[in-house]
Amino acid sequence: MTSSHFAPARLTVGIVSAGRVGSALGAALERAGHVVFGVSAISDASVRRARARLPESQILPAAEVAARSELLILAVPDAELSGLVAGLAAAAVVRPGAIVAHTSGANGIAVLAPLTEAGALPLAVHPAMTFTGHDEDLTRLGNACFGITAADEIGYAIAQSLVIEMGGEPVRVSEEHRTLYHAALTHGSNHLVTLIVDAVAALRSALAGPGLLGQPLVDEQPGGLAERILAPLASAALDNALRRGPAALTGPVARGDVAAVSAHLDALTALDPRLAAGYRALSLRTAHMAGSDPGLTDLLEDR
């Protein structure tokens, strides 16, 4: 039997809360024909987002949203999820048979146990993308994978159908591997931002002072000269890494150039010891991956 047999009918959807993720998923579900009747929104930003993205939805208390939902989406931060689930379970507001899906990457369905015990169908549906709160979020959903975890094959089929309806690609993640899944995504996205911001800071310092005729001044504003220099190199490196894996490694660490790396560490330490520490840690990991000269590994471990 294929998953199409389990494609959900048009559902009455409630969302807690109307943050960047919840409002984007709500808009995507409405495009697919579901009805988002209500959302909870507490902050001014969430209220504005709900009114902009889901103008026909009512802004209601979380308990009322839960009580009326056939599909209840819990789109709160990871740290708030277990408390919200416990509160909804204690209030006995989620109807038996309701689909309850959270959007936390770090959690599987175990966190939903209090609602599952009350008869809800638990799903973990995590979009593996960064949400900005702007229009591009909905466009990016079309290229996003969703890590899904369910209690049984029917649950997986329902989650798969919902994700496909929203334009995403569903990917099965087992309950026991949710933490590893989330750690991998965090390492590859959040730490990439840290890496790029550090590299831009160092490049700005390297470019400070008089430039060529017509060259723009280097300042602290995003999108400046340093970013324009780094952008094509970083984009090519990311593309190469995704397509070629470790074979994409280039540069002085991969070549085992001890003198160059040592000079880099000296220059970066003079600029910012914390930035230099990040370079050293990533260089050591790169050296291990590339099987570099043991002398380079010794240099990086001794620093």
C-alpha cells in the first residue's frame, strides 16, 4: 500500500505559536487547501506575523487552538516544548485522534508522550532550513527537507503527505537518532555563520587603509567589500564540499604547509585570540580529515 492511501483530508489546523516557523508552515498548509482556523501569538512580532501570513486565522489562546484542531502544530522553541505539552495534557484540551506535530529538530515523538497517552497521533516534523520571517521563507520551503519521526507506518505516511503538500521533501529520522540529526544540522549551519563572520572580520582588518582608485572604503556594514571578496570563494567551497566530500579540501592545511599555518595563527592571534582559536580548532579537524603532515598536527595540538 502506498503512502497516497493515507494522504490527509482537508484538515482544520491550529498553530502554537505564530513565530517564523509556525506562520510559514501555516501559510504553506493553507496553500495546500487546509484551513488554519487559529493561531496563538503573544509577542507583538508574532501578532504582526500572524496577521500578515494568516489573515483569515483567529488569534486565540493556546488551549483554545488545541481544543479545536484536527492537526495541531506546536512550533515553539525546543526549550518550551515539553512544558507546553505537559500543560495541554493537564488541561485535557487535545481531542483524541487529533494529529499533533511539533517542529523541533532535537526532539522525536517521545516529548509528545503525555498527549499520545490521551489519544493523539504524534509526529515530529522538522524543516531543515533557516527561517527569517520574510517572504523568502515560503519559497525556501520548496527546496527544504523535513526530518520526520512517527510512532508507526501510518504516522509516517501522514507526515510524508503533509510535507509533500507543503512543497518539501520528507526524510525519515529514527527516534534514537534525533539528537545526532539535530547536532549535524547545527554544526553545518550555525557554525558556518560563525566561520563566515570571523573570516569577514579578519578580511576587513586586512583590507583596512587606502584602497585603489574607486575602491569602496572598508567598513563594518554587512554586504561590503570583504563580503564580496569572500562570497564566490565560500560559495564554491560549499558547492564543492557537498558534491565531492573530503576531496574538495584545498589550502595550506590540506597541503601540510606548516610555515603558512603557523604564520596564519600568529596573524590571527594578534588580531583576536578567540578568532585564532577557532581557526586552530578547524585546522586541526581539517588536518585529521586530510591526513596532513604529522608536523602540522603537532603544531596545531601544541598551540
